[in-house]
Amino acid sequence: MPEWTQLIRDVPDFPKPGVVFKDIMPVLGEASAFAAAIEAMARPWQGVPIDAVLAIEARGFLLGAPLARTLGVGLVPLRKPGKLPGATLEQSYALEYGSDALVVQAGALAPGKRVLLVDDVLATGGTLLAARALAQQLGAQIAGASVLMELTFLNGRARWTDAAPLHAALVV
């Protein structure tokens, strides 16, 4: 197992009782670990035609920006409602501990652009599916998705029925 993975810590009962939160902040705080994690996320996408990374708020921003830089592509943020100016598109989704929504600026991408969806954790898959729906509303083609870690016991990958590849740098 790569060394950077040892820095991820479990925080029990956050954000609510019964949930074990995966805290990636120690990975981000250690320069070599952060670089290794981004490299692990980028590796399968080197040479794949991608026009932009669609990074999911909030921890997906922390990974998506350096990943976009590494891949030499643009970044489109997928935000929480009320955070973006102008006309927006919105997609609601269920979480393992509630519900939420993602928003993107209308026209953030020209139709037909190839995108990579980026988030920190694949849990139940709801957030990633909402991101995919927003990308499709923009007229984008899904090149794939890249997450820092996948929590297999929540079976989120089973919901990823897209033909595009889904890569997890760490599977737990």
C-alpha cells in the first residue's frame, strides 16, 4: 500500500453518529504525500483525451485543481447551491447521511468537451452520479471519474453504470 494512504485517518461519528469519516487532511498537509496521491489519481488518465476536470465541492476541489494542472486541462467547479453567479444547472442527490445538490454554471463548457469527474471519496455513489448528470446537462462527454478512495462496503461502484472508466487511487 502506498505510503500516503497511511496518513488517512478515521473520525468516528462524524458528521453524525454511525458514520466513519475518512479524513484526508493529513495527506494534504504533507507535501510528498499530497504529490503522491495526485500522481496516483492522474496516472490512468495520462494520454487520455480530456478537456476539463469537473471537481466536486468541497474536498474534490482540493484534489481536482492539482489534478487538472497535472493533466494540463481546465477546471470546472461543481458547487453547492447559491455559490455560483449567473445562470446555473442543478442536480439533487442522496448521501449516506442525508441529501444535497450540486450546481454548475450554465455554459461552463462547450458541448462535446470530454471531462473527468473528480472527488475525494466514492461512498454510495450519489455525489458522483449527480456530477455525471450535470456534465451531461452541459453536453459533455464523460471520459471517466477519478477518486482518491473508494469505500467498497458502501457499494457505490455498482451504481456507476457509465461505460466510462472509474478509477480509485485507494480501495478500502
